[in-house]
Amino acid sequence: MALALRAHARRGAAVLALCGAASAAGCATISTQQEVQLGADYSRQINQQLPLINDRATLQYINNLGRQLAAAADQRGIPYYFYVVNSDAINAFAVPGGHIYVNRGLIERADNVSELAGVLAHEIGHVAERHSIEQLQRAQGANTLLTILYGGILRRNPGQVEQVGVQAAGSAVFAGYSRDAEREADRVAVPYLVRTGYNPNGLPSFFQELLTEQRRNPSRVQQWFATHPTTQERITNVQAIIQATPGATGNARLTTDNQAYQAFRARVRSLTPAPRDRR
């Protein structure tokens, strides 16, 4: 995740260029089509920076599960792509336009399919609710002039000192969501899970495990807590959402675990060990 964030920061000006030089004070709302274009561009860059697992069976499983959830979540019909990062740090993050990255360490830590599905539903919620796009649009007002100046007028890249202002845009967009955005992603994740037949209690269950892991081995969950503020209060809030969601409790048809997930998890564990990532 740290590598990805650095890549985003270096390319802050490129992100802002999507809206062009239409307005010197800011830019118009980013459309879904522009979001998909932005996501594809960032995904290509991220995929050159991160050590991704290319095992066919692993990618097939994570994409089948993720797209099942996305179909119930995002009514825009945009394609979703799911990637597994070969890092033992516990983390996941979303890129605009439907690109979701899950660290191998998170999969190995998720005890059952409902926990992994809960994390995926949360990340999908960030995309469906356009949280990154909202952050980007807020950053544009302060940075569009810089983009126009360097890209459209001066026809050169900013110097080392000049880059500081431009890079701030990419860092602000992907450094982490607000607490309100995190709460909204939790709130919408619960009905996504119920509609696709997964036990939503997997989400607070996984959060609780991470709190335990933070006390026992803080370096392994450092990335998660840096971008996903997790507290006992947040867990309590998600449990309250579950209680208030029709069909989320007392439903024997909701899946907590299955053999397919355990086979997938075992396969991930059998792959070439991940490099130790404690940053």
C-alpha cells in the first residue's frame, strides 16, 4: 500500500488532467465514464508497483466473490476487478472505477468467507459511493491551475520544489477516507452482504480480530489502521446496523463459511511466501 500511495502522489497532476482546462477555478463533476478511465489508468500504474499474485485459481476465486458482491452493490454496471497483493501485511484498498486490491495477509487472517466478503463489501462501498471521487473533486479546486500551467501552458514537468503542490492532490485523494466515508462504507456493506447471501457479522468479527492483532502484533496491521480507523465503537456501530437491517439476523440461509473458501485460503497459503512487509 505504501508503494501505491507513493505512485499516486507522483502522479497527482495526471489525475487532475481528466477534467482538462475547462475551468480555472475548479472543474465539473467527474462522470462515471471519467471515473472508469481514471481507475484503469491508476490500476495500470499500481500493477507495475505492487507484487501481485498471478495464480489463476486464486484470481478466479477472488473475482467471482467480489463481482457477486459488486453486482448487488453498484447499480452503474461498471466492471470490477479484484487483485491479490503478495504482501503479508493485513490491508485492502479500492481505486476509483472498480479496482479492489486485497493483501494476501488479509486473506490468510480472514477465518471464513463472511469475513473476507465483509472486507470486499466495505471496499466496494467506497467505490459505489464514490468516496475517492469526492476527495478528488475537493482537491481539484486547489490544484487545477497548477495542472493547466504545467501541462497546458509551460509544456514541462514541475521542478522539485514545484512538485510539492502538485503531489499534494494525489496524496490527499488516496491517503485515506474520512471517518464519515468509513462509516458509510460499513453501512452500505451490510445490505450488500445480505443480498448476496453472506453473513454480515463477518465484518465486525474481522474488525474485532484486527483489534486483537493490533495489541499482539501491531506491525502486521499497521497499514490497515493507517487507512481504516478501527475502534470498538466502530464495531458496535456495525453490529447496530446489522440488527437494523431486514434479513440480516436469524437467517439460516446466510453463509458464514464453506469448503470453497477454505480451499482458496489454503491455496493462497501454499503459494510462494510473501516478502515480509512491516512498513
